[in-house]
Amino acid sequence: MASRRHFAALVTGLVLGVAASAASAQTTLTMSSWVGPNHLLTRDVLQAWATSVEKATNGRVKFQMLAKHPSAAPGTFDAVRDGLVDVSYVTASYTPARHPLPLLAELPGAGTTGEINSVAYSRIHWKYLQAANEYKGVKLLGVWTHGPGQMFLVKKPVTTVADIAGMKIRSGGGISEAAAKALGASPLVKPAPESYEILSAGIADGTFFPLESIKSFNLDKVVHYATFFPGGFYSSSFGFFMNQEKWDALPKQDQDAILSVSGEVLARLAGKAWDAADKVGLEAMKAANVQITEASPALVADVRRLTAPLAQEWIKSANAKGVDGAKVYAEFHEELKKVAAGN
């Protein structure tokens, strides 16, 4: 009897030991977003990706969303690199000096949906741009874009380039800022969450945004006019990354599982989420009786002509980084066509 009790105790000890080992193998990483908890980036991209990672790792890797982002939005890269938060994202528009190559996906003349642009950009980034190591110091997991960017105005519509000249336009920076200057407007570079305050206070006359922002930032209460360009006339690109030390500490099995739901898979997830949110934004605009103007062929041609130098500037900056700018620019636009065709 004593031997049986001893055997049972050994078995119990082994089971408890295995359970304790399994528990200790579980990793919980912090994650944060500089937009609100109901914004698509937080809810439909970050949280959805986190769920995919938990599933892919059989629960070994989990995420805790911080109640408050630990830095200003433009400081997110440093916040992740320095360990203030383990996982987050940044838009290149906010850090164009640090991340000039992602501005490729922000240039006028991209695809007609967030999914098309995100997938094409992801393929080009991993094929050509990653080697330039602009995300040095963190583990880059994915890149994507928002939906086609359009013009939103408070006091009057824009039907010609002359209409926007002299206007104060809220911009996130990057190509959006450069495009505003090219059209003769005065850009005010402010993070997206500050847009309502800026527009409602009359500090800015309008803003450049994807359609989802009308609903996400309650702009249907202050925006009265919109001018839509085919496929938008700019975009914003995003990089999503993890603290390098936290990444290096993960077992290879979990690293591989995370990568399986990142990269192009994540780009498609983000693009689809943005397209769905853009539809909601459009409905909110219609409900608020926002006057929507489709850009005339003449306006489209004028905007393309005035913003054309931005592409040449990107090509020069890419060449300076050791990237064949003209080749990559051309291939990106070919990739946009492939993705649009379902390839």
C-alpha cells in the first residue's frame, strides 16, 4: 500500500511538473494602439492578428492590449524598440525622415482598394525594401496601407485646383503633406485623433483621409464636402513590429507560427478591414448629407501633373538607399495590376 501511495505521489508530481512547465512556457506580450479601441486598426487588425497568433501557437503566445498607448503616435517606433510596449505599429507619414521607402505606397496613382494596395505593397516591401533595414531595432512583422485617401472640406467643395489653393489642410505628413503643398494648400501636420478638434475649431479648412475616418473620428459632424478621386490621390503606409528582444526570446516554433499569420497574410487582413470600414464611412457621409463631388477628368489631370514630381523625389531617395527606385516604382504598379486581377 505504501509503495502504491509513493507511486501515486510520483505520478501526481510529474503531472504537476508538466503543467507548471506548460504554464511557464506561455508568453504574454503587451500590445497598444494610438487610435481608440473601436477603430478598425485596434479592433479588426491588431486584435484579429493577436487572435490568429494565439491560435497558431496553441495558446503559447498571448497579448495584453494596454489601456493607454505609452507615447505620442510618432514616437511608437522608439516605444517598441525601447520596450515600453512589445507590439505596435507606425505610419510612415508620421516618420518620413526615418522611413522614406514606405512612402512608395503613399504616392498618387495606386490601386482602388486598401486590400489591393496593401498586398501589392507588402510583396514589394519584402522583395526590395526590407534589405534597406529602415526598421532596424525592431522585428518587422507586416506592412499595409489604408484605403484610398480623399479630400474632405468644411466650408466649400473642391472642384478645381484653384479651390484648394490657400486652404489649411490637416495632414498626417509624408506624401499627404507634400501633396497638399503641391496643390498650393497649407498643410497642418497633426495625428489623426486630433482631426475633429482641429476642424471643429476652425483651425483647418479640411483634411486628407480615407473614408473610414469620417466615422472613426466623428468627422461627419464637421465635414460638409468631399471630393473623390478614382482610387484616391494618396495613401498612408504602416509598419507593424515587435520589440526585438522579446522576439529573440521566443522559441523558434512560436516565431514560425507568428510569421505564418504575418507578412502578406496580415497585409490582406488589414486591407480588407480598411475596405469594410471605408464602406461604413461612406454610409455615414451619406446619412450626414455630406456633398460628394467626383473629381472631373480635368481636376484629376491637374492633380496628377502637380504631384508627379513626388514620385521622382521618391525614386531619388530610394536610389540613395541602394534601391533601384525606378525599377521598384514600376514593379509596384505592375504588382497593383496583378493583385487587382486576383493574382
